[in-house]
Amino acid sequence: MFESRCEGFERTLAVMLDGDKPNERTATKQQADSALLSTNAVVMRFTPAEVENNPDGSYEKISLRLTNLIDEMLAEAGLIKG
């Protein structure tokens, strides 16, 4: 989980590594997603194969999403133009 806060604004990114049957929407996954989404967290899911076969690509996706979330937060706080 990544959190960023600035002047009363915050953004949260939850990165999940799906284990068994990554494309299956189980009750446990739905409960976890609901709990995270109720806190306004952005959820990203990766399969073990995605991370193992393309670690740099996985890192880039996470990094880009974090950058975008931080930019959104800073724009909302009026610290940068959005």
C-alpha cells in the first residue's frame, strides 16, 4: 500500500498480487476490493506471472499510476496546475 498526503489531501494506491486463479472474482477478493475502495484507494492487481515475466513493466505501471495520483492530489491542493 502506498499513501501520499499533502495539506489535507491524500491518495492511496493498493497493489495486489493475485495468487490462485487471478482472473477469478472470489468472495475474498471482492471483500478486499470493497474494503480498499471504501477508503477511496485505487487498486491495481498483478498476476505472479506478470511480475515474474516483466518486473520492469510492472514497476513502470505502478510508478506511472503513483505519479498520476500524486499529480492529481497536488492539483487538487492548488500546488500545481492540473
